[in-house]
Amino acid sequence: MRRFLIFAFLAWAVAPFASFAQYTAAVLEINSKDGVYAVGDSIKVWANVTPECEAVQEFIVQEDMLHDILKQELRLAPGRHLVYAGVCSKPVNYVFTFGKPGADRDYKKASIVGAIVAPETMRPGYKAPKDLRKFWDNQLKKMRKMPLESKLTPVPQEYNPDIVCFDLEIPMPEGAPVRGYVAYPKNADLKTLPIIIMAHAAGVKGGWCQCKVESVVKNASRGKGTIALDINAHGMLNGQPQKYYDSLEANELKGYSSWDFTGHKDFYFRLMYLRMVRALDYAVTLPQWDGERVFVYGESQGGAQAAALAGIDSRVTAVNLRVPAFIDVAGLYQNRKGSWPGKYSADPKKYAKILPYYDGAVLLSMSRAKMFVEAGLVDYTCPPSCVAAGFNNAASTDKTIVFFPYRPHHENRMPKDIRKRWSEEVKAPREKFREDYLQ
């Protein structure tokens, strides 16, 4: 079963969220409730202008996050104004920006909305190498020559007395070990629990990059209980003073996502992906595992890791990819902006002998896992056309993709009212997908 679930709404007022100032002088509106169009459809955009709007505003229409097809200054009185009308002639991602001249998609200075045309037709820039499966089978074979060992250190936690939690370390034959937390219900029966693995977004020192006891305990409490793993991307120690993570980001791991490489051996993401498999190798040895369900999820770089694990390892039975990175990094081959990491997407030909083995859009061609994918129509880090291309390339026959026309890469940059609708119309179905699977 293949599904495209796409949500949008007409926004008339916005408010600031968290510490991010928001542009409130005008709000863009499109003529589709879902933000998705077919070739041949009419597309219209209105600007809802308030009395606070400055006299001169700039309106920009961009295709595929690369090409400005319209850029003009407008002087509009308060009210609702049609600022764009056209016919969708090809598969494309549009981004419409209305705000202060030179705002350049700054949410503090402009209103931004996206649309996508014929997403179901989009395909990734890289093709799968003929030896893709053989390559990863060989990588796993080499890794597994090292006996699987684990070091478990009990972690006291106050979040749920029915859950046990451990600091987990698993040595690797190359590079840093697997490090994270594992948790599960104290009195779970044998062969009753699904596995859930959380992967982390990009970075080193940020709180979102570090494993959290609270998060893994919460995951272990889902459904009727789970074996929950929270694995950081770099094999970092858990629970260290902030200066430890600051030092890693400033020194050993500085700029890791754009490190150059000469081959597979020194490509940073290879070991990152292998650590995910090693973590699953450990999880399936636990006697509480039901022998069937493995759910993996992540956002941005975490989505890249989740997609990679789903493609490399057939034991993954369900996956949730949230604005996933490294999905169609070769978008330029299709004349559109490629996905993060930016250094690689800026010159995909240079890396064409190596990156197809790691691009999630390619790896998903080996995954039959049940799938729920989220893409933002104004996400310049992980462009929606790239996410759609990876989704279309996935071998799974039970997959759902959700687009949201006001979502940039970081959800907390959406105005509060818009974020509330995103929470109801995107986050809620996403959470239901997970909870239903883990019951």
C-alpha cells in the first residue's frame, strides 16, 4: 500500500514561538489545502498584508531551491492580494517568499510557503551501484569477525520505576565504539518486546546530539513496553560535562560532515552507519525481544542513519524518517538542490564513486520496512523533492509520506499558530504510526 498524505492550511495570523522572532506584517496563502499539485493544475498565491507592513516588500518565486524565476518589489495596501498565478507545467518544488527586501528566507523578515508538483514522479540523482548489497554484506561480515561484546553500567533513573536503564558500550573493530543507553521493563516476559532505536541529528555539542536517560526510558515505556536504544552518532561518552562535548566539536569532530575522503575506508558516515547495525546486533540478543519487530527513527542526520539501517539491515521492520538528511545528495543531477551534507551535494560528480553507497535514497531501495516519512516544503537543508525521490525509490509497499508547506528544517522556527497545526496534522499521525506499531 503506497500513500501520500499531504497537509496544509490557510494561515491568517502568526505569533512568535520560543525565542525566535517571527514576521507578522504579512502572511502568504496558496490555493491548495495540501500544498501538492499535479502537472496542469493552476497555482495561486495571495499575500495577506497587515497595516504594520512596510511600504515596499519583495516577492520571490524560486524553483527547486536553486532558481529564482520571479523577483520583484511590491507596494501593497493592507488586505488580501493575489501576487502570483500560474500553471504547473512540470514536477518541481516552489518556494514563495514575501517580506523585507533582501530577507532571503529569513523568518524574522518574511513569510514563506512552499508547494510541490507531482512528487510521486521524482527520482534520485544517484543510481544504485550493481554491487550495493554485496558491498554492505562485506562490510557487515568484516565487522562481525570481531565477537560481539557489551559493557553495561546500571544507570539510576527517576522517570519510571518499572524500567531498568544501562549505559551501553559495544566495541567496534574500527573507530569509536557504539555508545548510548538501553532500557526495558524490569519484569518483561521473554520474547514479548519490540525494539525501538533512536538516532540523533547532526552536531556534537548540542543537547539534541547527546543520548538522554529520560528519552530512552520514555521509549521503553511505550506500548506494552519496548527494548529501547538511544545511540549517539559519534560513539561519544554519555553524561559528560558540557566541556567534553564542546572540545569534541572544536577539535576531533570539527566539521565532520564535510570531511573529504579518498575512499570508503576514510568516509566518516561508513562507521556511523555500521555502529547502528552493531547496536541492533546487540539488541536482538536480548531474550525479551519478540523476534519480529524493529522500529528505528530519527530526524535530519538521525533520519539518514535510520534510512541507512533500514536499507542495510533487513531486520528493520518499521522506520520513521523526519525531514531526513543524506536522502538524494545528488539532486543536482535532476537540476534541483541536493540534500545535506552541503559539501557533497554541491559537487555530486566529484563523489559519485563513493556516495551512492551511503545515500539514503539509494539505500532505501533495499528496504521493505513499513515507512512513515515527513518532509517540509520550505526545508532548504533536506529539500522535499529529495525526500520524495528517496521515498519513491524505497522498496517498501507500505509507506506514507507527509508534506507540510510551512515547515522549514527546524520545526521551532515556524510561528506558533502554524506549529500548532503542524503538530495536529503531521506530528499526531506520525506519533500514531509509532504507537500503533509498538502495541
